[in-house]
Amino acid sequence: MAVNYPNQEQPKTREEVRKVKEIEKQKTVETQPKKKRIRVRFIPIWLRLILLVVFTFVFLMAGAAVGYGMLGGGKTTDVFKASTWTHIHDLVDK
């Protein structure tokens, strides 16, 4: 990579080389227009929020089924009946 120096003579020290490179870098940065980066999302934010609500509901039901059916000793499908929840509600309120 050839470097064109302003004085057409090579600098003698490292500091002079750094200064020349820094000056060239500033010139190229000033001449280039700044590009605005556009971010493209694969999943839009509104869809992420809907998925969050759906997954929360699904995992809540799965957790209740595992907790009531496997850990609690009842039938797994009984957790989705309204009578089970009224019974649990009555036990908590008592």
C-alpha cells in the first residue's frame, strides 16, 4: 500500500508517519457522506407482543397441568375444568 505524502518525501519517525496517516484519515472521513443505517426486523414489534401474550398463556396452562396433574396427583385434564378452579378458590378463601 503506497502512501502519498504531502511533501513528496518520506517521514523519518513513527510519529510523523502517524500524523500523516491521521491527516489522511480525517480527509477521507470528511469527504464521505454519513450513511444512515436502516434496521430491518424479521419479526415486527406488534407481532412480538402478541407472541409474548400467547406464549405466556400457553406456558401458564402447561405449568398448571404439570403442577396439578403430575405433582399434585390429580388428572392432568381436570385442571382445565371450571369446577377445579372454584374448588381451589374456595380452599384459598377459607
